[in-house]
Amino acid sequence: YLPLLGYGILSVVLLNFLALFIAFSIPFVLGASWPQFLSVFIYVNAKDQGNWLAGYTTSVVYISVALTIAYFYTRALARARKHA
Amino acid sequence: MNWLVLGVVAWLILFPVLVVFLYAFATKWFPSHWWWPQEFGLRWFERILTSPNILTAMINSYLIASFATLATLAITFPAAYVFGARTQGGGGRFVQLVEGFSNVPLAFPTITVGIALLPFYSKLGLLSSFMGVVLAHMIMAVPYALRAMVSSFLMVPPEYEEAARNLGASRALILRKIYLPLVWPGIMAGGIFAFSWSLNEFVLILLLGYPNIETIPVQVYQFVGGYYLHPQQAATLGLFLLVPTLALMLFVERTVKSSAVVPAGG
């Protein structure tokens, strides 16, 4: 079964990874101060410390990584549909 | 063996809900010493419902969610008609590009959208206003509503529209009399996904609506993550968010029989 389900499992793994990568609420309330989650880092720098430049630069990196994961997810989903 | 796996998964998912209910209804409970509360009562509910801040927050929360859902449905209904019925998932390059791009906001980190909108909103003067928050919610709620509605439009056979066109109906009449009764479960599913997403949305309101607009998640955060820790009142307030969301999701599961993709939220 496992090789046949390969692309399906990969797409589910990528989807869950993406959902937890862009999460903000849970790391904001329960997260530690170091090492910090990236979304919490952006929030603290941009809003509380007033360091807008750090917030924007980190946001660019953050969204690039998230979109890369989303691109690989759509590719895995298309391949899973094609093979099934 | 099946029941064991099912039991473990159900316990993992429902245990936080149980803890929220216990915190909300227990007037005396010391979780570090006892597994079960000593007394049950409604003390926290009285304390929550007599505070005007929190009542305003609840009304704000549901109003923002309703407006954002209605506006999102108004935008995504024509889009779902084009993606689902007119082109049946195929379509020219432009349509495919737009369809691909309209699913991208699912992958955006919400705080990035909030930070990006902040200077625009302060220039336009929408910074802590109702319409600003509703617009920001619409950006992120569109993919949730669109996915549910497109899958519902794809299930309508195209012969119906062709027959109606042959008999001379205009586009508005076709949409109203043929598509609307057939895709109505999809519209309701998309609307409920967008509504519960908007209800649970925390970051955008924290960033964009700060002094004037407060909703339930922001108030819960002030009980839990700020200077003091009041899990009982946070749980009581969270119950006003949890129970409607669960009820709506149950309703969607019952009415929509097709396999609509359940989106992930954060």
C-alpha cells in the first residue's frame, strides 16, 4: 500500500506542515521567548518594538517559504490525482 | 483495533473541548491537585455577561463575521459560476491563472497580510474601523468560500444551461432559477466556512482593529496571554465561540453530502 499512497501522503504532510508553519494564535499565547516562532517574531518586532523594517523583511522571507511549500503541495496533489 | 485507534484520535481531538467546558462551568477547581472540579456553577458566566466590553466584543465578532461572509459570497458566486460551470475546470489561460491565484491566500501567513495592510489602511483612514476589518477578512476568506462553491457548481450538468439558453433565457434568469436551487448547499457550505474562519480570526483584528474594534478572540487573549492569567473566564468566553462553530460545522456535515474539502485554519 505504502508506495501507492506515496504522493497522497506527501500532499497531506505538506498541507499540515503549511498550516502549522503559518500559525500565529497558538505560538503567540503558548510559545517561548527563545527560540521564537517566525510569526510571533514579526509581530513583536513590527508592532511592539516599532522596528518596521525587520518586520517587512522577515515577512518577505516568511511568505516566500510559505508559497514554496504551497507550490510543492499543489504539485504533489496533482500527481496524486494523476496516479490514482 | 479499529475502536482503539478511533478512541485515541477522538480523545486527542475532544480533550481540549472537554477542558474548556470544565473550566467554564466549574466554580472551584484546582487542576494541579484534582482531576475533576469540586463545584459546578455559573459564576463565570455571570461575570462575563455583565461586563459591557465583552458584550460589545461579542456583538462585534458576529457582526464582522456576518458582513465579511455576505460580501465574500457576493464576490465568489460569479467567480464560482465561471470556474465551475462556464469552463468546467478547464478554460483559457487567463481563467486558469485567476483560478490558481485565487487559491493562494490559503497559504499566506495572516500576520504578513496584516503587516502589509497596515500602512495602506493608515493612509486611507481605515485603521481601526469596521469596514477595514471586513475588507481584510474578505481577502483571506475568499479561497475558503470559493473551493466549496466551485465543487458544487461542477456537479451541475451543463445541459441544463444549454437547454435554458436554447429556450431564450438571459444569464441572470439562468443563474437565479437554475443554478441557485442546485448549488445552494455549496453556497451554504462556503458561507459557513468563511463565517467560522472569520469568527476565529485573531491576528488581523489584533493588528488592524486595535482600539475600537475588539472581538472575542482578542478578549480571550487578554485573559490568557496578557499580564494575568484567568483561564476560567477565557474558557467561558471561548465557549461562546466554540459552540456556534461546532454547531455550524455539524450542520454543514449534515446538509452538504458531497466531499467538499475542509480547509485548514490557523
